Amino acid sequence: MKIGVIQLTSLLDAQHNLNVIENLILEGKKSGAEAFFLPECFLSMSDGSAPTPFLVEKNNEWYLKIKDLASKHQVALLGGSAATVNPTNPEKVINRAYNFDQAGNDLGTYDKIHLFACDLPNKKISEGRIYAEGNESKTIEYKNVKIGINICFDLRFSEMALEYRKLGCQILTYASAFTVPTGRAHWHTLLRARAIESQCFVVASAQWGHHNDKIQTFGHSLVIDPWGDILLDLQDGEKVGVVDLNFERITEVRQSVLMRRE
């Protein structure tokens, strides 16, 4: 399967971000990509002090624009998250990953379980001020490939990756907007660890750059094979990378390193 990994510098303006995504899809299709993985908060990036005003809700304007982007270009859009209206707690929104196949069919959603919080020098961040946490993991299927969906801070919780492995996943996604300090310290190491321990492909589409006065992200969108080898590193900039995933590699790795716990 040829996949496209899209790295963005999402701004608050949702339509601007969708235009950038569309141009990158067109670029990636020239290299044969049929499924595109999007980062966290791809639709709109607020400064973290309040939710974006561009909230997704089932069948509202923004939901339909994302869905139509998939069907218009006949590509799958996978893994990426957008701030979404919370039906159970109107005071907080949900960080929800959306997944559409090439016909625009909704493959299912995942609400971020582990909300990011950190106390860094000169910066304190707590997603819990804006978002309500999700409560269950999610697998989807696209063209007979089983995919386990994660968002950003979920990366630090290895039990999710191992559970997806037990459920038969071949790809784990980590749509992300990693901070620069934590990205430099832990991004590559943690993603390689999740690939090695689950013996799955890991696709981590990330935000990069200065989004506003308060938010700067690390970039380095990655694709990692089940052995832990990095197949793609987008480093800096808004761009798309295309990788051909060979799922026979999963069988090779799993046969060479047997996981006796199964």
C-alpha cells in the first residue's frame, strides 16, 4: 500500500488548512499514494487558551468538507484529529480522529484518551482545560488492513500499542502536535519503541513550526517498519512524503522474533 504522510503548520483558519491539505494530496497522488495520514488538529490550531471556533460536528460544514476532500480526490484520509463538539459536556470539546475511505465513507472515529500536560521551563500546558478525554481505543479497517488509532500523547502509553497488536493491527497511527522540547528528547525513541514492541508499522503524521504566538511544534513526521527502521522522516516544513508499505515485512519480523505472550 502506498501511503502519503502529510506534515502541516496548521493555523486557526480551517479553510486555509484544508486548502494546504488538498494541494499536498494532489502532490502525493503524483507518486501513487492512495491513503493519506493527517496530523493532530489538522483542521484548526488554536493557541491552547480556548477551543478553536472551527469545531467539527457530525454532518456539519467542516465534517462534510473533510469527507468531501476524500471522495473528491478518491483517497483515504486517516488518523488525523480535529476539535469536535462534545455531546455530553458542552464546556469542553473532544480531540477526535477522523477516518474516511476513498469514497468518503466514515470508517469510525477515536477520541483521544490521554490528554497532554507538562510543566516545562517558561511553559505550562494542560489539554484538560479545553478537552474532555476519550474512554476507549479504536481500530478501523481499510482495504483489509487493520489500523489502531492513537493521538499524540497516547504515544507514551505502551499498553495501547500492545493491545492493538493483540487485536491484529498492522498499522498504528500517532497523529501528533509534539512540542519542540519533548520532540527533541523523546519523539524518535518512543515511536521506534512502539513499532518494535508491537511489530507493526507506525505512521506518525505531525505538525511542524510556528502556529501562533504560543504554539510551536517539532515536525519530523515518521514512518517506521516493524523492525524499528525509519522509512521516512519529513524533518522540517509543510510537505508530503510517500512510502510503499510491504505488509510481508510484518510476517518476517514476527517470525524472526517470536512473541511468546500471545
